[in-house]
Amino acid sequence: MSEMTVRRHVAPPLPHVDLSTKLAGVTFPNPVFTASGCAAAGQELDQFFDVTDLGGVVTKSIMLAPRSGRPTPRMAETPSGMLNSIGLQGPGIDAFLEKDLSWLADRGARAVVSIAGGSVDDYTKLAQKLRGRPGLTMVEVNISCPNVEDRGQVFACDPVAAAAVVQAVRRNTAPGIPVFAKLSPDVTDIVAIARACVDAGADGLSVINTLLGMTIDTTTMRPALAGITGGLSGPAIRPVAVRCVWQVHQALPDVPVLGMGGIRTGLDALEFVLAGASAVSVGTTVFGDPTAPMRVLYELAHALAERGIDRLSDAVGLAHRPPVAYVPEEPDPVGDELPVVRTPVGFEEERA
Amino acid sequence: MAVQVQGEVLSIRRVGAYNAMTVVAPGIAELTRPGHFVAVQVGGPESSMLLRRAFAIYDVKERGVYGGTVEFVFAVHGKGTAWLASRRPQDKLDVVGPLGKPFRLPTSRVNATLVGGGYGAAPLLPLASALRERGSRVDFVLGAGSADRLFGQLDAKRIGTTIAVTTDDGSVGERGRVSDVLPEVLDRTGSEVIYACGPMAMLKSVSAIAAERGIPCQVAVEESMACGIGVCMTCVLPVIGDDGVSRMVRSCVEGPVFLGDRVRWDDVGTVPSDVLGAPVPVASTGGGN
């Protein structure tokens, strides 16, 4: 194959905005990551763009042993989203370390390894296997897979169980490698789970995993997925995700958040940043647009520049600031009933 | 190596019950081999349909007046394909390709029988041309539910030595299935290899006939996909590996072309208990993305 035929996406130059972001002491060159389960381990996407241009590659959740996953159909398209019930198919941690993490390390990518288990002991062993591995930049603890037959097994639905898993992973992970807990939106109070994870040693939080959903095929009159229920992702869940990021950041403003859920454009990413995310993952959008992470990065940089923001870090959580003076130039015909918040206008001192 | 191209529709025409669409998509034609497929975005940039639609490549031209073109054939199944069928020349279309593992060509001259079901015949036509260029004999068996769902008959007559046609309703050719006439065709032509593309049930029966006779058989499967590039893990089916171990493999990157005797046809849509990593029949311990 000649060089000429290799047409990877070449990112246009970015505006002069400092896109670097710090997650629990680790600096990433930019805030756009892949999302777990939406990018495999980066190799497939590397034919479309250079995966080292990403802030980080978040790999598909890996378990201790090889896992076949669930039967097909595993996927159903839904309005502005999709349901999946893959069931954590994967090669197991040993094959992952040998084939996938080593590839990411050789490639120079920043690997964020997502791990999943059925018990605290599984997570402990996974963290131990990862310890000291070249290329490992961060660990994302998937405690929130929605595709389980027993909802009691979703660690992220129970603060005690979530804390136990996070503590085990943190204790067995090298210092300097941040441990992020991935939260489920399918809880009454996501802040309570977030606090439990942070108290147990989580350095940051990934917000959010998919929502448990279901669709029925009206032709066969049976559930469309072989697994019956599945995880809902895509732009359909974005407002839920933004709300979760907002609530978590409001309660725990010093805890870094990796935000995800239906990000399709740079402005979507900016919403998450404004809500309190220090970085974002682009997930389901990649299925329809493999170069989307690079486009989102480019659009985000421009969106920041257009708003006169020189540093991404200045925008993190910006939507939480108090309302600023807003005086409409002329009466707003539809906004009349909304209270207009006005702050006192200051004037220069009168000169003598 | 696949590329993502902002293409432009050059033409769309009705072929019986199907649509054949040609897209100017520079960079894809040069890399395409018979059996490759493309994944197409549907609904435009603001579409609520996020997932790509995958279609086997029917024809490519590396250097047309307009640059490289790709042609594929599709049936309208839902909103996404209905949108695609409503595209007109010069409309933009985001295409990723070529994807998947193509058909493997024999290294020597052979007698090959190509079996197509419905528009599954589309990728067999460029394959037939490639086989003919290498001096092989090509015979066709084409089947469909009805006459309007037969595809590629004219091409097949031009390229192939013989062509046998079956339809479920007998509206053209013999009434029945391709598997009803395939044994006779294999006997008559002395075929040494079989290539097939079409519905899973057809591929299963063709693979069984090939296995009975010890004839190597390559099949291109059709599984529903979300991405087509190997990252979503939705298009899996149980396939026996070179090491004898069955795995749930992705039809988009490990396929769509498989050896017919390696696919566990009876287990498609299930996770057989002996595949690598199959759940232990006790309580399930989780699942997820």
C-alpha cells in the first residue's frame, strides 16, 4: 500500500487556546478522550486519525478472564441514540496487556484503562496486573455497567459497594496514576455515590455511564435486544449527563470530572466543561463518525477562542458562577415574564 | 486501511426492488477488493440516526471523470435506507471504506461457483471478474424470493459460463432455493471452490453442501452493525478459529468473508457454551458496555 493511499484525518491548526487539562496531578495536552466501549483499544481508530493527538484513549472495560459477551442482536438504534447489550466482551486482562496496552504504549498514546469485575477481589487483581505497566496513564473503574441481570450487582448503585471497589483499586494502583470511578445516572442521588467514591480514594469521577433502557420490536412483538435491556447512549442522554456533571461539580468542586454522554460537537463538549468537566469523552458518536474526537477538539478550541477564553481550565465549571448583569437592548418580547437579574452598575470616581 | 470521505452522489437507479447508488468517494476505489464493504452515514449531519449503514461494494472505478467512484446496492428496510433512496445526484454522503476482509482469490486457475441470494449477488460480480482475469471458470447460481429481487443476472450472464436462477415463487428460473440446484451445478461444472453471499440461512445451506463434498467455501455474511470499523462489538457471531477454539468474532473486521465450515451456523444469535469466555451457567456475574 503506497503512502499516497493513506489518508488519515489531518487536524487543522488550532487557535491559540491552552487546551491542556490536569486530572488529579496528571497533565493531558487536551481534554478530548475516547469513551470506554466506543473505541476498542484505539487501534481501529488510528487508521482515521493519530490516537496520540487525543487527550487520552479510554479503552473498553477489561475483565480478568476472556469474556464472550451476550448474544446478538446486541444493538438497537433509538432516536438520537442507541441501546447496546454487548455484555463486556473482551480478551481478558492478560491478552489486553500483551496486545492492546503494549500497542498504546509503543504508539505513545495516553492510555486510560477501564476495568470491570464481578467482585471487589476481581478489581483488586485487575489493579495489581496493571501496576507499573508502561503506557498506563490513568485507571477508570467501571462500577456502572447497566447490563446485569441483578441490579444489586451494579456497584455504582450502592455507596458502600462503590466505595469498597474504589478503595481496593486505589490501594493497588501506583501513586501518580489517577483512579477515576465511572458513575451510573440510574440512581436517586448521584452526589451520594460520588462522595462515597471520593471518600474511598477516587481521584476523580467519570460521569456518566449509559442509562438502562429497552425497546420492543413491534414486528416480532419481542424485545429488540437479545439481552432484553441495554445501555442507552448518544445525544439522547446528553441533558441527563450534563445535569449529573453539574450536580457532582457543585457538590465536589475540587474533584476533577471526566464528562461524557452524547457529545457530538465542540459545543456539546463545551457544555460539559461549563458544567464542571475538566475533560470529556466522545463515545457513541464515533460509531457514526470515526474522526469525531478530532473534530470535537477543533470545534471546542474555536468555541473557547470565540468566547475570549484563553485557557480551557478557565472554562471548567464556569456555568456555576453567579448570573451576570444582563440588560436587554430592547424589551424581550418573549422573555417579559422571566425575572431579569440585574447587578448594580458601578461608575468611575468623579474626577476633581 | 479505510478512509472516511465526504462523497457526492453521482447517480442512483432502481434495479428491480433495489437501489444502486454510485458515489464519488476518492480514496476508496483504489483500495477496494471484491468482498469489501462501505459504511454510510444516513440522515445528514443533524440526523437522529447515529449509526452507519453497511453495504457490500458492487463496483468501483478508480479514475472516472469525477474521480474514484464506489457503487453499492441496497433495499429500503427502514428510515435510514429510505433517506438514502431519496438522495439525488450531487447530494453529499459521508462514506467510510473499504472495510472488512475481502474474498481470497485462488492462486491457480480453478472452476468456481458463485452463489448469490438477492442483492447479496452484488459483491460476487466484481469477484467473478477478478476470477476470470486469472483464467478461472465462473458459474453462477442466483436466487431470490421473486423476480424483482434477483440482482446481477445480466452481469452474471456476461461474465459467467453458465447461470442457474431460482425464485421462491417461480416467477423466474426454477421454483425453489439455490441449495436445490447447487449440487447439480457443482457436478456439471466440476467446481473446486464456492463463493457465496446472501441471507444467513442460504449461506448455511451452501456451506453444508460444500462441506459434504469437501469443497472450500467462502461466504460473506450479513450481520447488523453499528460502526463497521471494529469498535462497537455488535456484529459478532460464533466462528471456529485456526486453533480450533470458537470465539465471538466481529463480522466487520474479521469478516464479512469467512470460511463456510468455520461459522457455527446453528449457533448464530446465541453464545454457545464452549466459545471463549462464555458465561459459566451459574449466576451471571455482570455485563455491560
